[in-house]
Amino acid sequence: MSSQIFLASSIIVILVISIPTMFLMTSKLGPRNKKHKTKNISYESGVTKSIGSSDGQFSVKFYLVALLFVLFDVEIIFLLPWAVNVRELGFFGLAEMFTFMTLLLAGLIYIYKAKALSWQ
């Protein structure tokens, strides 16, 4: 037991010494970036002056559609292992997948009835 305590304490001591040392070495030995006027200007496809402010507000619908896309896209990922192993899973695997697809369809119907995807 004492060898494990010695090993754990030596790892902690090494980390406590090496991490601040690495930060100090990178700040002292690393390159210095000088602040230039041209470096702080925004650049977008050759346009040197940006139009409008960058803190504009977006509708929540954009985030909702993106979230729903990611949700249903991840659910599609679960279909690939099932499709590969459909013969080994047999009838039980088929019933589970139909249950899974029914739940996905119920969620899609709920989203449609809640008008979450309407843009008006």
C-alpha cells in the first residue's frame, strides 16, 4: 500500500511542478505578438469595413431547427448498427426497431403539430 501512496504523491508533485514551469517557459520563450492596427480590423472576403454590428439577434427558430436536425440526425446513427445486425437480432430486434421508429415518428408528429418548424 505504501508503494501506491508513494507513486500517487510523486505523480502529484511532478504535475504541480511541471505545469506551472511549462506555462512560465512558454510565456518567456514564446514569440511576442505586436498589436497592429491592421491586425485588429475584421476581414470578410475582401471587405475592409464591416457593415452593421456583430451583436445582432437571431430568431429562436434558427436554433430550434438546428437542434431538431442534430437530434434526428443522431437518431439515424442508431439505425446503422441495427441494419448491420438485423439477421442476428431476429424478431425481437425487429420489434425493438419498430418501437424506436414509432417513438421517432411520434416526436416528429408532435413537432409538426406544435408548429415548431413554421416560419411565420
